[in-house]
Amino acid sequence: MIPAELKKWLAFGSGIGIQIAGPHGSESLHVVAARVRPNGARLIERLTIEDFPHQAAGVWGTEYAAFVRKADLRHVAATVVLPRQDVIVRQLTLPGVSDKDLPAAVQFQMEGLHPYPEADVTASWARLPGTSTVLIAIARRAAIDRYAQLFSEAGVKIGGFTCSAAAIYSAVRLLHSAPAELLAAEPVDGHVEYYGESPAHPLFSASFDAAEPRSAAMAAAELRIDPATQPRPLAELVRAEPALPFAAALVSGCPRLSLSLNLLPDELRQSSSRWVWIASAATTAAVIAATAIFMSVAPYEDRSYLRSLQTEIGKVEKQAQRAAQIDRDTDGARRKTVLLDEFRHRPKADMDVLAELTRILPPPAWLNSVDISRTQVVLAGEAEQAATLLKTIDSSPLFEASEFLMPPMRQGTVEVFRIRTTREAGR
């Protein structure tokens, strides 16, 4: 499976898509020529041939030949989207079945997928990349032979017959990355053909009567998405009008990047001339080579820049180290200065403590000892009423959180106390 990112760069080619539309027996051909490039696809020419089964093959064959000459695509084999009524589209979910065993698994269930006799059936199938779902197209051999004979008599070069679901699925991925959820609609012969994708349903394709008002809601319900989802025009999804033949033209131009679902028997298939792929192959090789060179140049430039950066760093590294050492020395000197300032101011602060205690302690209280540190003061002494001293000391702006280190003890007419208080200025 080719990754989606790489598929875009391999999308080179030119193709022709044909949609058979109209009531059975008087069908018309909608023909589109398109060119595919990595930056997108563009419609080159378009042609409509009305009621081609009832025209002489030489007449409409000549008209088609003039069309391919004008588009300069005489070498291209067209991809034909068969009418919805001639193809039965089924899906099988076969988890765990390898690609090697897939043909036998599909063939085992084929009989229950259609109502026709086995000898009267032509079928083709393809696994949807990255899923366990297999898309199967089934048609009656008589219808395939009829269309093949009509195109052969007109001299139209045909590479494959496919169904609308396979063509749209492939075209969407050639043009852009498919969204997680999508629902598109296309009016065809009095019906509305819906195409959708969702996490619950990798591919959905169904046709409803145009008069059915609930068809969009029914399609959304089948996809398990919001029933209010409004379907986009199919032309908006594939970015061209008419949408179905344009999708088939993209498949014709890039068959190796599309689903390999082809109902045309091998012996009747024609291929585009290989010589016309030389320019595309050369362009693809040039793009891949340029991409490889670009991807290798970027790491080389990064390594070269890193080496030059390391050289410049080496030149200024000693200066940077010297500057860092100066910063460290400056920081050390600043800390020492702060410490010296603290020592210089400490005696005055301690004297302020003694002065404050002398001021706030009411006589006849007196102190036996005062132990002063940077953050605390422990004082011991005697007073008539020691209990009131805590409030008195905390009322000073220099102290807070005063407490007794031991319960006051009465000795005669005085109480002995030992108090610890916190210096606010020392915090």
C-alpha cells in the first residue's frame, strides 16, 4: 500500500473517463479528459454523445476520435463508469484474512452476493487500503459484453469498466486526504446517488429515488453520522463537473494509485502506450531525487552550523568563565558587606532592647539577668504580679510572642519569673 503522502508525488498522468448514463437502450456517454499532477488535477476537454447505441458506431466513434486528438490523448485507454442499474456493489468485512487468502475467502461468499446464475456473472473486487473491508462489483456478463462490443465497433480504446463507488474512492485520495466523515450526492437519471465514508462505514454507496425526501437522513444513518448532515455535491468533492466521468479520468490517468476494480475481462482490456510514461517517470524520478537531496542537505547544514557555533563558543568561553568568576566574587563581597553591616548595627540594637525593657517594666519589678540573641531575649527577675508582664512586653514594637519558660513562683511578697520573647527586628 502506497502511503498517502507519497501518493501525491507519484500522481502523474493523463486519462479519459466515460460515464454511461440514461435509460437502458438509449444511453448517453459523458466523456472527460483530465491531467493529473502532484499539485492537483484539471479537466482538459469534455464531450457528450447522446443515444450512442442507436447511432452508427462509425459516426460517434469518429466524434470520439476527434475529441481524443484535440486533447492529445490518442494513446490513452479510457475508464468507463457503468450505469448503476447494471452493477451490484457489495462490501465484505474479512478481518484477519491475509492478501494471499483473500481471493478464496471472497469466492467462498460470492454466491450469496447476487441473484444471477454463476455462469452469467462477471465480478471484480479490491480491498480498501488499511481496512478489512473488501469492495465487490458484480455485473451480468451480457451487459459487459454488450458495452464492450459497442466500444470496440466504434474504435474506442477501453482499459476498464468500473463502478461509481470505486472511481470516487480513488479520485478523492488522488486529489487530497479524505476527511474522517463525508457525505456527497449526485443526481443521476432521476435518482440521487450517495457516496460517503465514516469510521463506522469505510465506504457507502447507494441510490435513492429523487422524490424520497428522507434519502439524505437515511444515508447519514447508514454511515452512523449526524442525521442533520447535509450532503455535499459530488462535483465539490472531486473538484470538477461532471463529477463521475472526471473521477473515472483520474483512475485512467493513475491506475496504479487507484483501486484495482475492473469488470472488463482481461482479454478485452487495452492499455495506454508505455512510451508516454517516460516523461512522467522522469519527472517523478526528478522530484524524488530533489526531495532526497533536500532531505540530506538540511542535516548537513545543521551539522555545519553546529560546528561553526561550537567554534565561536570556544572563542568566548574563557571570557565567559572569567565574567562568571567576577560575578561570584562580587556576590561573595556583597554577602560579607551585609554581614559586617549586621555586626556593626548589632550592639546598638542590643542597647535598644535593654533601654526598651527598662522603659516598659514597671517598678518595683527588676531583672536578675538578660540573655540577648539576634532573634530572642530571655529575661529573669522578680515582680509583684508576673502574669501581667507578657502583655506589657508584647505591647512594645520590639517584641512579640512572649511566654513563660516556667510558671511564676511566689517568694514572700514577689513572684519570680523567667520569660522568653521574640525580637521583631531580628526576624
